[in-house]
Amino acid sequence: MNGKKILGLAAAGFAFLSLAGFSFGAEPYTGPKLNLRLASPSPLGSNMVLGYEKFVELVKEKSGGKINIKLMANAVLGSDRSTLEAAQRGTLDMASCSSPNMASFARDYMVFDLPYVTSPEYQQQLYDALDNGELGKHFEKVANRIGLTTIMFSEYGYRNFAFTSSVNGIDMMKEKKVRTTDSPIEVAVSRALGMIPSPVAWGEVYTALQQGTVDGEGNNWEHLVLAKHIEVLKGAMNSEHNYSMHILMMNKKKYDMLDPQAQAVLREAAKEALAYERNLTKELKERCEKEMLAQGIVIYRLSAEERAVLKEKTRVVWDTFKNEIDPDVLQMVLDTQK
């Protein structure tokens, strides 16, 4: 038998063992078969959905094909708020919900909505605190109190303001109707900047922009492109005023009833999928920014002085909500920004 044939047979053998649930250096999965459903409001091709696709793939691989997750993205089951409510009730296994919308379920999540509470400069420290530190442990307790368990803190990214009109400076935001989530802080940020907040469900934003119900929104570049909002937008600014996550949650009772091996598969796959998703975010952001420019959208780059003005104007939001946010939680977040 020649060398090429031996290598080919060896590769086939490795592939078979992988599909059968065997992994070298770990015990093969011998738990029960499971079929789970995961809902995400995010569009196909977004960093969150790409991460969830990887998660689904890894779960199947690590369980030898015994655990299958059906991913339903692009809000086919409704908004993140409605799907998270379904996960709470147990009629849906897993749901991905934005951190601003999580504030409707537990006030502690409001801390991430505070304007400029985090910066891209210190992103890795924030990841470490969420994934392995006291910050993540705290939010797992919060999730448990509302009947959920956290599977992963999926990367969403920093939000930027974008409008159906051109942007030539920060003053143009005054009196603009801007789409927000139900987050009270997001609403307050809009008012602090002189805009008129208009809470609109994610699936209705395109039409609202098109019909003039709203004049703009705060979002990352990827969502503006992949949800085709760039078809009706004309200007944007790199405000980076708020970091947001899409937190993947699972019904706590269903998770606790799973075989320990199945739980381990979900946790291991989530950890690997999260690393994959975060790594591709920068590349995806740059590609989508190029698509925006190609569409004719002019991105206004804030000067250091203009960014400082936005921070100063929105500081009032911190004062407004300081009594609603656990000071210990806020300090944990601030400790990551050093």
C-alpha cells in the first residue's frame, strides 16, 4: 500500500472517530440524544449568527451527532425580547438577547448601557472579567434569578449613530428621531444628546427608517449592512457610545435536567465558538465599513474634542441612573477599564 493511500485511510479514520463522538484526550460522548432550538434576531452573516453557527457545528461534533441544535436567525421567531420570554417559559430552549433589552428582565444589565462606560481600548480586560471573573459570575446569578443560565456573552460590538440624512458634526443630532430599544438608559442617552427617542422593535427598523418614522439609529456597522439599512441611510458617525452584547441564554430548568455530559458539551462548544466569533469581529467590521462607503454613506469621524463633548453631555445619564445600578456591579465594570 503506498503512502498516499495510507494517509487517506488514516484521514478517513479520524473523520469517522470525530463523527462518532470520539476525541483524543477526552471521553467520547455517551449521553442521550437531544434536539434543541436556538433563536436569534440577528441577520445571517452577522458576527453573532456566525458564532452561533459555529456553536451548533461544535455541539454536533463533540456529541458525535447526538445533540442537534436548530438555529433560527433573522428574527424568524420574533424579537429578542419575545424569544427570551419564550426561553423563560420553557417553550424555547435558547434565545439570544441584546444587553440593552436584557435590562427589561433584570436591571443589573443596565450597567452596559451607560454611555462610554467601556472603551475598545480595554476590551480584552472586559472579556476576561465576563468569561472567567467575578463579573461573569455575578451575571450568572442574575440570569438564574430570572429562570435562565448564561451560555455565552456573544460579541455584538460598539454602537454608532447613523441617519437617513448626511452627518457634518455632532450638532446635527438635535431634534432627530432616533430608534432605540426599550432600554431606559438608551432612551435617556438620546434625550441627553438632543434627540427624540423612539423605541422600535428590531424587525421593524428598516420600514421605520424608510417611512421617516425615525431619522436614525444606534447600531454597529455589521447590522446596518447585513440588515440592508444602508439602503436608506446616508450618514453615520463613529460615536462608539455604547458597547453591546448578545447574551445567549438557556432555560435554567431545562439545562439543569440535562445529562452532565450534555452540559459539558454545551459549555465547551460555547467557549470555543465565542473565541471564534470575537476573532472575526474586527475583520467583519472593516468589511462592512467598506460596504457602507461603497453605498455612498459618508462616515463622519469624530475629533477627540467632539468625542469629549458627547461624553460630557451624556454624563447626566450616569447621575440619573446611579441609584438603579448596583454600585458594586458598576465598579466591577470600571475595574476592567484600566
